[in-house]
Amino acid sequence: MEGIELDAPSLSFPENDFCDSILSRYSTSTQDDHHHLCAIIGTMSQELKDQNLPCTPIAYFGAACSSLDRLSSSYSDPSPYVIDSLITILSLALPRISIPILKKKRELVSNVVVRVLKLNYSVTAGAVVSGLKCVAHLLSIRDSFNWDDISQLFGVLLSFMTDSRIKVRRQSHSCIRDTLLNFQGTPALAPASEAITNSFEKFLLLAGGSNAVASTDGPKGAQHVLYILDALKECLPLLSFKCVTAILKYFKTLLELRQPVVTRRVTDSLKVICLHPGLQVPAEPLLDLLCSLALYASTNETSADNMTFTASLLDVGMKKVYSLNRQICVVKLPIVFSTLKDILASEHEEAIFAATQALKNSINSCIDESLIKQGVDQITINKNAETRKCGPTVIEKVCAIIESLLDYHYSAVWDMVFQVVSTLFGKLGNYSSYFMRGTLKNLADMQRLPDEDFPYRKQLHESLGSALGAMGPETFLSFLPLKLEVDDLSEVNVWLFPILKQYTVGARLSFFTESVLSMVGLIKKKSRQLELDGRIISARSADALVYSLWSLLPSFCNYPLDTAESFQDLEKALCGALSEECDIRGIVCSALQVLIQQNKRIIEEQDDLTVTEVGIAEQHAIAHYTLQVATDNLRVLGSSARNLLTVLSGILLESPKDDGGLLQSTIREFSSIADKEVVKRIYLKTMQKLLAVTQKATKAENSRDSNSMRIDDSSNDSRARLFDLAVSLLPGLDGEQINVLYSAVKPALQDMEGLIQKRAYKVLSIILQRYDGFITPRFGELLQLMIDVLPSCHFSAKRHRLDCIYCLIVHIPKVDSEQRRHEILTSFLTEIILALKEVNKRTRNRAYDVLVQIGHTFGDEENGGKKENLYQFFNMVAGGLALESPHMISAAMKGVARLAYEFSDLVSIAYKLLPSTFLLLQRKNREIIKANLGLLKVLVAKSQAEGLQMFLGSVVEGLLRWQDDTKNHFKAKVKHILEMLVKKCGLDAVKAVMPEEHMKLLTNIRKIKERGERKHAASSDETKSHMSRATTSRISRWNHTKIFSDFSDGETENSDGEYMDTKTVSGRHSKFSSQLKPKASLRSKIIHRSDKSLPEDLFDQLEDEPLDLLDRYKTRSALRSTTHLKRKQESDDDPEIDSEGRLIVHEGGKPKKGKPSNPDSDARSEAGSFKSLNSKKTQKRRKTSNSGWAYTGSEYASKKAGGDVKRKDKLEPYAYWPLDRKMMSRRPEHRAAARKGMASVVKLTKKLEGKSASAALSMKLVKSNSQKKGNKRKSR
């Protein structure tokens, strides 16, 4: 180890750590150089130990340096594997040496490494790689970045940049990149960049402009150019601005060679530049390169990979150029858009997807308001001029290119084109009317295409919706009018109504008042005239148009721009419509609610919709709604509340039914924003009417005697509606008015009429839920009231009574102690549990919900609850099992099951109740058994397999006790629970505890399970409809009806979730922006399906197969099949209607097609035939013969000669051989007989030559009949 002074302090590494790490890493390798490395490091370690030197990384570093210095300086050729091992040890030791030591020995180490690398091909590629790592590490520890000090080492890295060995070359590129990263912001960056640029220029000159750059036999300089291009992919973003500019100019020359290997390397480098954030590059050379690539892609057919890469590069490249120099970028946009348009015309899915994304991103990033306004100004200037003096602007060219994508040439990618068109509409916004008129007209023309030729109807409507959101309904309807003024109502563009309803946002209420309502008046007038003319159906169609026009009101109330200015003009029309037209009351109420709620959310700052949840048009509309705008809107709405509340309350009191509670909800919304005095005035009138009606009803009740008639229900209905109106006015009332309402409610809780009781409990529950301060001062009074009115509670009021009880129980911890809470809960718990057995399903559901909510209130620690309180509550519910009544026992068992299902902590406690529940089974009561099996089902489903093993024996024993009880229909339920146990614990575990006499049942379960697994494995995804196979996620929730049902219909379909109601959340197909392959396959399936939509392919759709209504393509094919196959059934019941929609009635009656009479048949034979026709086999046989399966091709038979002939406007002659249904039989002998009969088809081929299909089939039939007759004679 001569020449190395180990005077620096050693690092804190274990002595054998460095050697052991190398041995553990390479000792198991099978490569020879790794074996040599392990041998050298082992020898070196032993030498250090012999010299009593510490085995630290510094020692190995010194030993390796001294050995390499001696070997590289000797005149004899050293062994390559020794040099390789030593330089590898040095490269591994350098990162572990402290920087002060390396700086001190830097010159010596540098000289040693350079001498080793100069040996080049005398050493292995691994030695060169290790040497390059050492050079890169030495360059990274320089104190100063003086180029004179580091130029030699950097030149060593550059010399290996074009090495023929790929491993060495890649390591050189990596080291150059790391070194340039260290040079960033230092004076050494400029000379280092110039050195790389000079090397690039030198090899370009050596290449001599040869056309054989791509050839392996070409000049050596050309191959080196490719190697440097590979290096530039990593290093180009790290070079100086000056050198990047020079290299980009050379790239332009290389692209002109049109050599694929060169072009791809250049484009890779360009993409790295464009994707590098914050990198400053010259904009003009970069844009020239992008335009050259765009023109080359447009004029030359390239592979799918190249087109995809070009589209992606243009996408990121134009963004980069726009950020650097907007002015030169926008000028070249038409060139880029034309290229992307040509890529869309290709047949490669990946390229189409990339081009679509590039178009959308370029529209969003490169088209700005300045460019749009420039085009608008130019159009405005030349609007009245006869001839245009200047050419089209950039934005006009771009819009023309996008419009050309709607040509039929691009019909295969229209779904992608619609996305681009929608993006452009969203970007142009209100200015779309200047540039996109032709596009909008083309979209409207596409609506007339038939469904079988146009599978992108949904995407078309989304694109039209984008146009509507951008232009606004006023401009949109000026370009695409509804045509309501036409005489023939069939010409009205009714297809626009769904689009207007879904996509209208940010409109003007004044337009609805002035234009839409004027259309309503026009259509009403036309409807009356049609009715006078006797055209009733046309008049009804006109009425439907009126309804459709009114249905646009909620959309116009979706963030309108002029609420404060125009709502008062609309108010009069709304009041008239509410009073006179009952059909549209729901529409008006929904619109008013939307209008109020949106403004309230703005003021309360609750409008937290994210950008992804709303479209661009809605974002612009919401941006218009500032706090001041929302305040002004609510002020105007509040000033109109007086008239609207008067109208709405009058309608509520007069209407027999409030559908969906819309009237009450609307009154509630207006009460929250109206003046308090207005609401108070209406409320006092309501209470006065309620008092008068109540007194009248009480007087009539008292004056009745036993012989009097029952009081008319109209007074009860009036009282109920008055209660509804009073509670709807609550948001605008203060505490005094609420007390008055409470006083009116108390006597109504004991009313004899169930309707009044129900309304009273409903009003009380609303007061208790929304006004927490109302409960505290009168808590004791409310508790006593609930107890007093219990005996007179009507069954229809139970649900709302449960709401009241829940509010009181939840309020207990706020006012009383633990003991008091226990007493109060005990007084109401029995009623809640018994409500689980109510006949009314909604009452049962509410009882279960109340039970769970109480559990959460007592047990959720984040809400102040405790686990001990939850356990105590559970024990109180389980205490009902000790009672005598089977009704109460089963109800308590249901409550225990619900709590165990909701709270996993209670499952283990519920298992402790099993011995008691099994004892209850001895009573053989139907209710108890049903509830017990439901509890077991819940416990099995909610338990983990480990915990279930502990109770498996007792559960199986208790289940099998009722296995043979077929009278109560529990056999299937028991079997199903056993299947759940097998799935949870395994077949062997259940078998170990199963009694011997029930082993057959377990065997049956095992066979069913294995059969299902085989069927599932054999089913292919390709046999299912791709539309009905939408990915679904099932959210399980409690469903007590399935848990405690009497029967077990279909329970074996889902072992753990059959008792849970499941909501299916359909995963729609992803858009192109999220996933490529699923959408690509969808388009290929659409194209393939359109190719197969010929009439002859429709024969494959059998009429008795279940039709997948979720698959719109199969549904359309089924609807069209009757036309193609001409199988339309004639029905005597089908009405005959003329062109005006009027029913045609024949005076003599429509002649019916009767079956030909047979004089030899009598009444008994007719009755017998009628009976036989109604049998299942006869119906199936008749269906087979009439469905067209056994199509004989008789219409192709020639009358003049043998064989088949072609018919005009028909397919080629064909026929279906009638198959034997025994082919589908499960019995082997039936299938064998059917195959034997089928084999004769091949033998008859020669005999049937020259004959028609119908003649051949008739010969076969005659032959089979003669054989049957011969067999009968032989048997005789």
C-alpha cells in the first residue's frame, strides 16, 4: 500500500463491515468476475489482518489505490480480472470515504483511475464502468469548479460516450448527467456544455451527411451520432441555453434526413425538454422542430407507435412553446391541429386517443381570450362588407378544422370528436356563436341519423349540452329553434327538451318570462283550436308540449344571472300557474326551491362543489354569484314571498294531496327568507282556522248519539292540512308561536281519528328535532305527555311517535343522571322493541333505526358516549328474552340481532345468549323460531372464523334440532345457515361437529358448492353482454324482511349478504381521459356489431331467450328483428289509426281470421284440441314451429325447375335444417338418437343435389313417415 498515508481518522464502520457486505452481495453469484472480486477482497482482508491494520473502508481504499497504481505503471500486461476487481473495490469504497480524505488524495486517485481507463479494451467492460463511477464521484467533490482542474476528468467521461460496448456507453451517459446536475449554477456548466456540443458537431462532420445513418454498415461517425443522441436524451435539459439552441438547430438538419432511428431519438430528446418544468429553451427552434414533425406526420404514413408519440409530443410541445412565447405559438396552431386531425383519421386506437387528448389540451392551454377577441373583432368588422379584405384569423382556422371532423370520413371516431367539440365550446364560451354556427348545425343534422347507423347518441347530446352551456339558451335556440309555430306538431324539435333541461345553467329569467312563456301561450291557443276541430290526439300532443316548456323552469332557475332584476316579472306568471294548472305545480315548486337553496348556500358558504363535479358552464355561473349577488337575490325573493306564500298555502289547504311534499317544502323555504311579520300573519290565520275546525269537530263528536251517522272525513282532512301548513311555517316563527302550535298539538295526540294523531305526532317530532332549546325547559312535561297518550296511540302514528321518543331519549344525558336515564329508557324501551313487530314496514324500519341511533348515542366515544353504556343498553334489550309472551320474546331477539349486526363489539356478548335462545326453541313457537334463526344468521355472518369455532358445536346442535321441521318451512333456512358455516369455518370443521345422522345433508351442501364452483369456472366472460356486465360494488345494509322471513327463496345465492339489502353502484365505462383500452375495445365491439347487423345474423336471436334490457344494442336488434325477418304477428286487437291520430272503427266490425272448419270434428274433439293446445309441450312445439327456427327456404323454391333461385331484394337462398330438441336432453339415449338422425344429413347430400331446400326437407319428411309405417306393420 505504498503511496498512501493513512493519517486521517477512520470512520466509525465495523472492521469487517465493508468486506462482509461485498461477500454477501457477490458470493452467491455465478459470474466469474464476481468470484474474482470475492477472492481479491478476501486476500486483501487477510493481508490487512497480517499487517495488523484495521479493516476499515479507508484501508481497503488505500490498498486498492496502491495496487492499481503499481499495476497500471508496470510495463507488463496485468491480469484483466485483477484490474477489474481492484477498480470495483475502489468504486465501492469511495462513497464511504470522508470528503476531506478524498480531497487530500484526489490527484493521486485521479491519476490512477485515468491510467486504468486508458487501458480501455485491455480491461473488461465492468472495470471501465467502475472507473467511470470513480471519475463521476471525484468530479462531485471539487472545492471549486475551475474548468482547468476538472476538464481532464470530464473529458474522460466524454471519451466513453460513444463506446461500442453498450454497458460502458450507458454508464458514461449516466455519469455525464450526474456531473451536469452538480454543475448547475456554477461556472463549469458553460464549458462542459460546449464540450458536449463540440463532440456532437465533430461526429456530425465525420458522418458527412451520409444517408446511411440508420445502417449498421454505415460510416463510423454516423453510428457515433446515434450514440450522442442517446446521451442527449438525458443531458439536453441540463445544458446551457446557448448550447441547447445550437443543438436544436442541428436537430432540424437531422429531421430532414427522414431516418426513423434518428427521428425517434430526436423526438425523445424534444419530449424530455418539453416535460422539464421551468426549463428555459429557445422557443423558435423548438417550434420549428414541432412544425416539421407535424408536417412529416401529415404527409407520411407512419406506424401506430410513431403517430401516438407524435401526438403526445405535439401536446406537451405546444404547451411549452406557449409558455415561452405565446405570439409565435398561436400562429402555428392550425398546422398542429391539422396534423392531429389526420392522426384521428387513422385506424390505431392508441394514436386516436393521444390525438384526442392533444386536441383538448391544446384548446385549453393555447387558445386564450386575446386570440378569441381578435377573431371576434375581425368578424365584426367584415360583417357588413361584401368581400372580406383579409384572410381568416387563427381562431377561425382552428374552428374550421374542428368542424371538418364532423364529416362522415371521421364517423368511426365521432365519439372522440364530440369530446373535442365540447372542449372547444367550453373554451369559447359566449363567443361560440361567432365561430361555431356551422358546427352546431352539423350536430343537429346528426340527430336525424337512425340509431342503427349512429351509436353515439349520448355523446352527441353531451356535445350539444356543451354548446348550450357556452352560448346560453337564448342564442342556442336562435340557431336551433324548437319550431313550435309549425302547423304539423310532428315537426317540432322535441329532442331538444331533454338537452335544455339537463344542460341549461346561468340563463336569464327574463328570457323564460318573455320567450318561453309566450311559446306556452301560443301552444295553448293551438291546443284549444285543435280540440275545437275534433283533433283530440293532436290537442293532447300540444298539451304535452306545454308541459315540456314548463319543465324547463327548474333549469332556468339553476344559477340564473338576473334573479334580482327579473324575478318579480316572473312572479305573476308563477302565481297564475300554481293556481290554475295543477299539473305543473311540482315543476314550479322544484324551481323555487332550487332558486332559494342555491342563494342560501352561497351566503352560508356551503357551496363546496369541486371543479370535477360541475361543468365549465356551471363554474362560470357560480363565479357570478358573489355574496352581494346572493344577498340581493334573497331580498327580492323575500319581497315576493308574501304573494307566493298566500298562493301556496291556499293550494295546500284546498288540494286533497300534496305529492312528494313539494308544497310544504316550498312553503318552508319561503318562510325561512320571508319577512317575519308576513309569516306570522299567515300563521295566525292558519291557527284560527285550525281552532275553528277543531271546535266544530269536537262539537259534532259530542253531539253524536248511537243512531247518528259518522262524521264526514272532510273536516279531518282540513285539520290535517292545517297542521301541515302550520309546521311548514316553522322556520319563520319565534318561540311564542311555536308554543302556540305545541298547545294545539297536545290534545290532538289523543284524538280518535288516526289521521289527526299522525299529523300531531309528525308536527311534534319536527319541533323536537329542529328546536333543541324547546325540549330542555319542558323535558319532564314531554316525558309525561308521551306516557299519558300511549294508550290512545293509533297504529298509523307509531312511526312519528318513535321519532318523538328518540329525540327525548337522546336528550336524557344533557339533563339527568345515570340512574334517571336508566329509568326513562326502561319506560320507553318496551314500546320501541314491540314496534319491531309492527305490521307497517316503515314503522318497523323506523324502530330498527331508533334502536341503532340510541346505541350510537350511548356508545360512540367521540360523541361523549361510553362502551359500558352500550353494553348496558344491549343487556336491557336482551332482558326481553326472559318474558313470557312469545311476541315480546321474538321482538327482543330481533332487537338483539340488529344491535349485534351494527356493533361488532356486541357479537361476542350475543353468543352468550345462545344457550338461553336454544332453550326457548323447546316452546316450539313459530315467532320465536323465526327470530332465533334470524339471530343465528346475523351472528354467523358478522363473526370471524376464529371466534365462530368456539361456538360451532352448540350452533350446529341447535340448528339441526329444527332441520326436519317442514311444517314451519324452516328446513331451507337451516340448510342455508349451515352453508354459511361451511363457507366461514370450512367443511372439515363443520363435519367434526355434525351428528352422523345428518351427514347426508352436509354431503349435499358440498356437492352443491362444488357444482357451483365448476359452473362459475366454466362460464366465459365472452358469453355475457358487455353492457350488462358493468362493474358493480354492493353496499350491504340491514334488511330485516329477508332475515326473519318465513321462506328462504333464493337465499343460497349469496351466503353472507342475502339478508342485507344491496344497492348496486354501477361503474360506468370510463371516459377516454381515464382509460384507453376499455374504450377502445368498446368502439371495436360497436364496429363489429354494426358489421353484423345484417338480416341473416338476426336469426341467431332466439325468441325464447331472455332479453338483456340493459344491453341497448341487443334491445335495438330485437326491436328491428321483426322488420328484417318479417315475423310481425297480426293481432285482432291492434287499433287502426289515421295520420291525424284518430281511431278508425269499421261499422261491420273487423273481419277475424278464423281457422278452417272441419265438418268431421265434433264439440268434444274441439274441446280436446283446445285442451291439448294449452298444454306446455304443445305450446312449446307450436312456438318452435312459428318462431322461424326451422326455416325451410320455401320462398326460394323454383316453380319451373329444380333447385333454388335468387329473388329480388332478398338474401342468397338459404335454409335451416330443423334440429331435434332431443339434442339438448339430459338422457344419453335421447342424445344418441338425435345424433343418429343428424348423421343422415351428410349421407343425403348427393341425393339432394339440384333440389330446392323445401323439396329436400319434404323428401326427408316423407321418408321418415314411410319408415314409421313400415315399423308399425312389422310390429303387427
